[in-house]
Amino acid sequence: MAALIQKTLAELAAGLRGKQFSSVELARGLLERIEAAQPKLNALITVTRDAALAAAAAADRDIGAGRGGPLTGIPLIHKDIFCTEGVRTSCGSRMLDNFIAPYDATVVARLRSAGMVMLGKANMDEFAMGSSNETSFYGPVRNPWDARLVPGGSSGGSAAAVAARLAPVATATDTGGSIRQPAALCGVTGVKPTYGRVSRYGMIAFASSLDQGGIITASAEDAALVLRAMAGFDPRDSTSVDRPVPDYTAALGRSLAGLKVGLLEEFFDKGLDADNERQIRAALGVFAGLGASLREVSLPSIPLSVPAYYVVAPAECSSNLARYDGVRFGYRCREPRDLLDLYRRTRGEGFGAEVKRRIMTGTYVLSTGYYDAYYLKAQKVRRLIANDFERAFRDVDVIMGPTTPTPAFEIGAKTADPITMYLNDIYTIGANLAGLPALSIPCGFVGKLPVGLQIIGPHFAEERLLTAAHAFQRETDWHRRIPPGYE
Amino acid sequence: MSDRNWETVIGLEIHAQLATRSKIFSGSPTTYGASPNTQADLVDLGYPGVLPVLNGAAVRMAVKFGLAIGARVAPQSIFARKNYFYPDLPKGYQISQYELPIVVGGALDILLDDGAVKRIGITRAHLEEDAGKSLHEGLAGSSGIDLNRAGTPLLEIVSEPQLRSAKEAVAYMKKVHTLVRYLEICDGNMQEGSFRCDANVSVRPQGAQQLGTRTEIKNVNSFRFVEKAIQYEVGRQIEVLESGGRIVQETRLYDPDRGETRSMRTKEEANDYRYFPDPDLLPLVLAPSFIDEVRASLPELPDAKAQRFVAHYGLTPYDAGVLTASRELAAYYEEVVRHAPGEPIAAAHWVTGELAAALNRDSLDVTDNPLPPARLAGLLARMADATISGKLAKEVFEAMWASGREADAIIEEKGLKQITDAAAIGRIIEEVMAKNPAQLADYRAGKDKLFGFFVGQVMKASRGKANPAQVNELLKTKLSS
């Protein structure tokens, strides 16, 4: 197993085809690792052992019969925000602890039909609201690099699982940084595609205009392979974009000579940890060495991204989460006296504190008399930020900077003060507000802890981002580092 | 009560259920009357992760309506969420259109009792989804929820507050009802709730500029109830104001059993709906070419048809209005005229008279009419060529209605053919004169009034078949000879 977890997806696929090992062996090995890691990391909410082994056996038969594609027989973990037919889909909440999804999300269906084998469902912040995975009803996920620390969030389970090599691939979602931030804190590669690139159907909504499904893997090369299978137009999602999906893998070998890299002035501010900054600057040097030209760019409105986000996202969440009323599915309080009591207690008992905080904030900013001052103003700020990016991308091909201000912090360190917690997303939120693709790759360490480099591109420039990330990963081995104890 | 001192102001919000096969944001069928919750899929149930996808057929229907009332069809409209909690509202919000509706402006003309035409402005019409139904009967203290109706497409048509009486409100509502059926965008079935309205009612002193405080009567689903509910509400408001009270802005329900409106909730208890654009749906953008294409597909509209009937067939505006109130009735009329080209006015009288009465009596729709237009035209022809009199024609009509047979066959069989042979009529007259010597003597002695008696006797003896004009003429000659 120790050798298998070092392999890229392409190598795993070749091994499966060459009968060096079977999908069942691969799945079984990873299920054992999951079992062993679970008490330490709490990365998964549900392990679907029997279904995984059955799917792996089916994949082996397909491979034996010469059928299937590059992902057939490759195991993965789905973030528990994606509906999986017949399997509990909790969204990290007591509200959906008893919810067995009656259908597959489009992402799940696509990866299933690509032959991938689901091992289980990853832990996450409740309804994807959090930056540390501490708001999960199922308890916090721990960082594989140091179990006292958070893995980031909300896709903390996905990032921790890939970092600890419990699976080569985990799906994730990103509303304000929920793929990139945990990827950075766990030392893995996390890709948030352009808004509309990946279907949101079956992905439980937090903030619909910001949510985007994506992928966490060890490398950009692996991400390219999976993203191609999960992306594309979905007639069930009106906001998905009808535009062909390129072969991301095919572009990976391209040279970076002449690539114009913008360094975001506003991201290298006093909030950025000095050690973190050193690693980022060193990584930028690697890009310069690959032929990229670096120049400063400014996005004057970007400092407003956190306040704008914390109006828009709660507003949408307050409406999206209204359906959890105890009437048709999910948690219902015991013996409600009447309708109002049913609503109050179901929602009071079913949701955690952070979710309630955001529902209340969102309800407030949409209320008569406050709508213009908050929601409408935030939408205008959003437009300004999008314009800033658009202007910047006239001069540069990609924008690079830190993913997070600091490496992973201790569990409990920021739970008392939501604002401090929210500032963790200061570098990632802009891409969500503008709907841009962005990724985070490991680019060094501060002490024992990984640091993430963020690369942001114009709409539908996933290919460019992956190419840049892959070129960097050919020069460096940060993405191959595995946390001690998980080798 | 002194109604004369008060002016009534009414605006209607009509909800027309669009006649699409599937729902507005899901693929579930919209058929009425299925067992509870059998026509609700995961989207209608508001399951976690599902998303709405707009039904193009509903959009086309809304555009049709907009074009038919001369409105502006918005090149871009926005779906918004109206947020409130209720068990029959699965998502906790209704998807509707708020700031930017698909249809803006427009008007419809109504015919007043005095024959004048009044133009009623339409503020807007917007697309939205219906909610489900809560069921409170037969469930032993608990409530049931049927989500079959959830997600059914509605067009909400909002009038300007330009209606000045319950009668005007009903005339306007009927006009909209006719139009949506012409356009085939709504089946107009009021019993099933496919066409219903909310009435905003207020009163103000005659001559006042400012509007009075209004109340909203919710969910009225018959023309008669609309009239009665408004009449009651107007009376109630005047009474409150005249006794020194003030009107509370509130939502009221009409109780048809008691014939009164009752308070449902006041403005203070009203929800703050927290409208905002639905991020799951992109702005609805309509290309000019699409709007042009829909415009080209519009049928002849009721008013244009009525005007044509007046100009082309010489009908009165009233008859033209009655005939064109239903697209099917108008089509039937035109078929009759096509078969009896010389008789457009008689055809109008027969279609709006005997035929409408027979349909009404047998509770039949014009589409279930047992009498094909050619048959009715055949009857008109026999009247025109004096084969039968108008009086006997009614008898023939009834027989045709019952049997579906042709007029000629019935006239033949029943021997109803009019007697126009002067010699035959002369013989009947002579028999009548022979049988009534006393009356004959009186007549000849100058009692002219008895002429009518002889006409009656001759018609009776001919069993109504003698041509009345000939009877008159021959009688005159024979009685005085």
C-alpha cells in the first residue's frame, strides 16, 4: 500500500490495466487506512465499505473486459454535501443526520459512470459554513500534519483525507474558499472551477450564486483528469454553462515562457504572516525561473470582499435553508405542539450555532428597510470586484498570491470570535464573488506546516491554471510530501 | 346607507393557471385531480440539492398574453424568491417575479351596461409557481399536505385600480377569462381553481383624489362570488366609515355560505417576504425574434373578431360580443354562416338564442354541441325559403337537437311543410267560414275585430302550416265577398 499511495492517477490506471493490482485491492487497502485514520482525523462521516468493494469488483470486471476509461477503478471520497443515492447525505448537520438521498448529484453520477469507486463521505463544516471544520455536527476534522490543528474548511474532511492518502481524490465545494483554504492548510492541491463549470445539481446549496463544486487531489495532473470527467453543462442546473470541456490533461506539458503573472498588491499586506510570505515569494521565484514574467497588479475593491461576502452568502443561505422545516425530510423535533413549535424547535435543535448566526444575518440584510443598505450595496461591491479582476486580466494571464494569511491554527483558537474566523477567507473570497477559477497548491512549509499558493485566472481558464500548477509541481516536490505517520 | 356619496375603487389580481403539460420549474405533470403527492417530484418537494429549470412553454404563454393586451414584453425579466414559512410551500419560498416582470402595461376594454366602452389598464403580469394545498378534513386533528399543485405555473395579472363597481370588476374578469382561453394559455376552469382572483377594494368620498385604505379579498373563484364579495365589502366599508370608524388594511376571505367577508390577517401580522433575485435562475432574456414569432402565432383576438362581426355580418355590438366571448362559439357561428351565407343575422339570433339555451339547459359546452353547424344552417335555409315558419322552426330545432337529424327530414316526417298553395288555403278558409256562420255575419255587419279570430281559426285548422301572409290576403278577399 505504501507504494500505491505515492502513485499518480495515471500510474494507478496503468497499474490497474496492467493487472499489477486490482481495484478491489486498492479499495480494500484504502478502506483499511481510513479505518485506522478515522479515530485520529475524523475525516469521514460515512464509510461505504460494502458498496465500495462491489463497485471496485465491477470496475475490475470492466477493466478485465477491456472497457472503461482513465478513471475506472480509481477510488474517491465525496464531500458529504453531494447527494449520493441510498447513502446518508448529512451536509455535516444534525438536520440531515437521518437523510438518505434518493438521487445522485450530477457530479456523483458523472464520476460513477466514469468508473470511480466511492469509499465514503467526507466530513465538512455544517452546510459548508466554516473555515476550520469545527462546525460539523460530527465533530472537528484534525489536520494530518498536526492533530491539534484544524484542517481548514469547509472541505476539511476532503483535504485531510487526500493529505493522509486515504483516497487519491476527494470532491469538495468552494463558496468562499472552502476548497482552496483547506487544501492549503493540508498541503494538497485544490481546484475551484469557474462558476457554472461544474453542475450544482444535487450539491446541497449554501449560497447558490457562489457555490462551486471542485476537486482535491495530490497534484494538478490528477486534478486535471478528474475535473474533465466532472465538468460540463447540465440541463438540470440553469446556471451551468453550455461550453465544451477541454482535455485539461493534454495542455499540461506546455511551457510557461511568456506567462504574465500578476502579484496582487492587496494580498501582500500586513495581515500576511511573514513566514508564509517568504514561502510564497520563493514559489514565485520558481515561476520566474520557468519563464514567467511577474508584475504587480492592484484590485482596489478587493478589501471589501469579506464584508460583501458576509452579506451575500448569509442572505442566500437564509433562503436556501428555509426548506429544512421538519415537514418532509430530515430532523424533526419531538412532539411539536403546533406548527410554530415544529418550526422553532426543529430548526433550533437541528442547526448548529454558526448556521443559525448566518441565517439570522441573512434574514436581517434582506428585510424591508435594510435590503438597499446591505444586500443591494453588497451586490454593487461584487460588481466592482468583478470589474477589478476583469481589468487586471487585460494585463496579466493569471494572478498569484497566498491562499491563506497563516498556516493551520489550533482547534478552538478562533471559534470564540467569528470575525477572526471569517478573515481566514480574505484571499479566497474574491474569486467566488467574481465567479473566477482558482486553485491552491502546496508551495513550502512553515515549520512542519504546509503553505498554499493561490493561482486565480479569468473565466474558464482552468486549463491555464492547471498548466501553471503542473509546471511548478514538476520543479518541486511539496505536493509529494506526506504527513508523518501516513506514509 | 348612502352609496351615492362614495366612490368604489377596485383593482384585481387574477391568477391564471397556465395550460402547460409540466410544471414551471420541474418535469412533473400538471394534471388536476391525481391522488395526493403523486405529481410532485424532488424539485417540487424542495429536496436538498435540487434546482429549478424554467419551462419554456410557460414563458411563451406569458408572452402571448402580453402581446394580446398591447403590453410591453420585457426583454429581460428576473425571477425572485418570496420567502415565508408554510407547510404547503416546500422550499420556504415561492419563485415569482418581483421588480422586473415579464409583461408590463397593457389594457383591456370592457362594455358597460349603458353600452359605453371603458378601458381598464393592466399594470403588469408575471410568472410564478403555485403552492401546494393543506388539507384539514378527515385527518383527525392533524393536517395533510398535497404538493401536486406545488410548482404549477401561474400568470398573475394585476389591473390598475380603475374598476368602479362590482359589475365592472366582473366584466373585466370575464374579459380576461375570454382572452386567456382564446390564447389557449389557460383552461379557465374556475371550479378547479385554474382561474381565480384577489380583489383589492376601497371606497372614498365622491370627488376625493386620495385613495381610501384598501382591503384585499383573497382567492375568489367564481364570477358570482366576486360580484357578491365586492358588493358586501363595499357596503361594509361604507358602513364602517359612516359610523365614524376607519378601515384596517388587511386580508379578508369571502365566505360564500354566509355571503360575507371575514378578516384573515392584518398588515401588522403580514410577512416581510424578503424578496431577492433567485440565484438559481438566470435573468430571463427574450430575443426580439422570439417575441415576433409569438406575435405571428396569435389568433384573431376577441375584440377584433367582434368588430369584424359587426362590420362584416351587420350584427349589433351586443350580439357580436356574446358570440365572440368564446372562441369556439364564434367559430361555430361562422361555420353556420358559411353554410347559410344569406342569413348572418338570423344565424346570430339562433346561435345566441335557441342554441345557447339548449346548451345551457343540457349543461353542454359548445364543443360538445350535438348539432353540427351545417344542420343549423339547413334549418335557417328552410325559414328563408318559407318552407316553415319561425314558430315551427323552433319545434324542428328541438327535434334536431334530440335526434341529430337534418331539418328537411324532420319537416318531411312531421308534415310541417308550410302550405303556400292558394287553392289549398282557400279551401281551409271556406271550411272555417262554413263552421262559423255567426261570426261571419257579425264581421260582415262591420265587426272588423273578428278578422283576427278568422286568422287564428285558419292557422289552427292548418296546424300552423298555412303561410300567414297568404292567409291574411285570401281571408280579406273571401270574407268581404
